[in-house]
Amino acid sequence: MTDPRLADLAHRAPALRVTSAPADLEHYGRDWTRRWTPAPLAIALPASVDEVQTVAGWAAEHRVALVPSGGRTGLSGGAVAASGELVVSFERMNKVLDFNAADRTLTVQPGIVLETVHKAAREHGLVYPVDFGARGSCTIGGNIATNAGGIRVIRYGNTREWIAGLKLVTANGDLLDLNRGLMKNSSGYDLRHLVIGAEGTLGMVVEATLKLTDPAPTSQVMLLAVPAMGALMQVFAVCRQRLTLGAFEFFTDRALHHVGAHGAQRPFAEDSPYYVVTEFDADTPARQQAALEVFEQCLQRGLVSDGVMSQSEAQAAALWKLRDGITESLAPHRPYKNDVSVRVSAVPTFLADMQALLTREYPQFDVVWFGHIGDGNLHINVLKPEALSDADFIAQCERVTKFLAETLARHGGSISAEHGIGLVKKAYLEGTRSSTEIALMRSIRAAFDPHGLMNPGKLFD
């Protein structure tokens, strides 16, 4: 029997594509966490802003919760629909709407894939600089929802810095045009910035105006083998002092092991416990010479034990694959993930405390670290042993995450650097935000969505 609520939605929006096929409910009802059983009411796939507004108005009248959905590459349960919600997938709203040469902006729909944005910007001789390994599957709407960062935050910042304007459909179906692409706008509260990072709890982004910039100078990539954890930030200090950095990433020997097993070529004859991959401007002989001198200085001081510098675009891509391929190589092992950040100045002491904690609490687990260490962001992946049940594995990891959250609090860090809070991390929100902040956040959410229909259960209950 057809749900009468869905029959009413079909009457209001005859052209709206809606599906409740079991395979679609499972596909669209989950994200990469795979920890909750998908149980959405149905999946709506709007093709226009008008259809999104109709969905929101219908949901407000029938008190049906909505879960906005992009590429569902999230790792915090932010796009999970497990309690009878209507998933609103934006995969059909995936177009470039406008390029403005004078403003140097690209206006896009939320379902457009990040890699497609990169290509569109390059066609105009410009770049959209936000970038990360999931570029081929994540969408701009999801990037905005989590204020995504990635591998070049050290140079360009997070998604927030590159959003000139947003159009948002609120929980009652109103359409807000936030900031309108203005470079300067001091006319009251900038609601655009509330929406960025709100994980879809304030409304549904239906259009985004992205800032573009000039391509970076010709770059090179250098991979360094680092013999001790304490040397990582010393290497960073030397590189930052002498080079113009575009990225500074690290990963452990366990990460390299899994990437190698997944098909990547091992870079050195001898193994090292830690590795750094850094990208830097190399458009002049002086800059290229500076990179060689950085390597020699680090080698003489015992901060690195080996290194290789790219001599072609193909070699640069091969070196980056060692870092970009980590998440994909770990996926078959169903890892439990922590995504944390501290101030760059706190990284050395935090690393030492974190290593002691993980060694003590995970003595028999394969724990893989990697991340954007140049901006203080680390990803911790605990791989599930085959013999351990999902429930027991998650229970053990949750117990350790409580200790990790306490460690982060001591160092003034955050339990979520760039993946959001979602369902996974809301128990730890108080370690990052004060009770007064959380109360204000609840008030803001209630002002936008008085009936609590937008992505309920995410951030906080």
C-alpha cells in the first residue's frame, strides 16, 4: 500500500523522482561509516530548486524528517537515514550554472562532484583550490556541510574561505540568498557562515557560488622517510621556513603497507616508521635549489633518512598516490576512524600522548595514522580483526575514543577536524564546545528549523 504522505508529495510535485525500492533505500540511506542499518521512508531526487522547496513544504506539513544527501563519502554518520526520514539526494542537481570572469566565481548546483568543479575552473584558466582524495566522488554540497579541508589547507584554507554565496532552502520551504557573491558585505549577520559546517541541520543548500583563484606556480613533490615521530614537526619547520608550501602530509609505515598491498609502488629500499609528502613551489632555479638544501639539511641533522623528489608530473602523481590511496586501501578492513585536530604548535606533545594512548589501548590492533599534519589534522584508523564481531569492535573503539577525547581536551583540540560530528561524534561535542556554545547552537538550529526536521540526530539530539 502506498504511503499516503508520499502520494501527497507526488500530487504536489508530479515530476519529482521518488523511489522506495529496497536497493535504493539501502544505497541512499547510508554513508561510508556502514554502522547503521538504512531505513529511510523513501528517496527523493529533485532536479530543481522549486522541487526542493516543495519537498521542504510537504515535510513541514507532514512532520517528515529530511536527510540531505550528496556523495555520501562522509565518515561521521552525517548522511545516514535510519529512522524513517526522507532522503533528499542532490545527484540530479549537478550542473555548472554560471561562470563570472569579472568576479572570478563559478556558480554550481550542490550535487556537482568536486573533480568536475576542478575541471570547470581549469577550462577558464583558474582553479578551485579545495582538494582531497575523495575528489572523484564527494560533492560540493557535502563539502559545504562539513567545511571540508583536505590536502591544501596549509596554503588555501578550508571550504569556508571559498564560498562567495549560498542559496538555502529552509525547513519550511523558504529560499534564502546568502551573501549574493559579494566580496564585502557588513550588513548584519552573515548566515552563509552558519550554514557552512552545519551538516545540513539548518537547511538544504541548493546553489553555491565558489571563488576561484590563479593556478599555483609550477610545483614539485618531495617524499621523505622520517626515522622518528619527534622529527616530523622539525622537518615541517625547516620546510616552512625555506619553501613555499602547498601541502605537507604524513603517514606511517602501516599506511604504506596497505597502500603497497593495494598496488602502489614502495618508494625506498629500506622501510621507515614515518613518511612525509610535501608539495612546494618550484618555478625558479632558486626554489628548486632551496628544496635540495632543505633535504640536505634534514639529512645532516638526522631528521630524515631518505628522500625522493619528483622530476615529472607522472612521478609527482605516483608520490601523491602513496598518500591519496590510503583511505581506499583501508576500506576493505572496515576501519573505525578518528578525525582530530590540534593547533600546529601542540602537535608534537599531542602526538607523543596519542602514541602512548594507542599503544596501550590497542596492543593487538592494526592502527594506521595519516593526515594533514601541517595544519594539525590527523586521521586515526583502527582496523577490525576478522575474528571480532562488529559490535565488540565498535565497543572497544568507543571506549578508547573517550580517552582520546580527554587527551584532545587537554591539548585544546577538536574531535572533528573536517568530517563533521554526525551520529558518530555527538557524544564528544562537549569536549570541543562549551555548554554555553552548545546552548546557542541549539537555539540557532531551532530558529531555522523549529520542528527539528532537518537531518535530525546529527550534531546533537
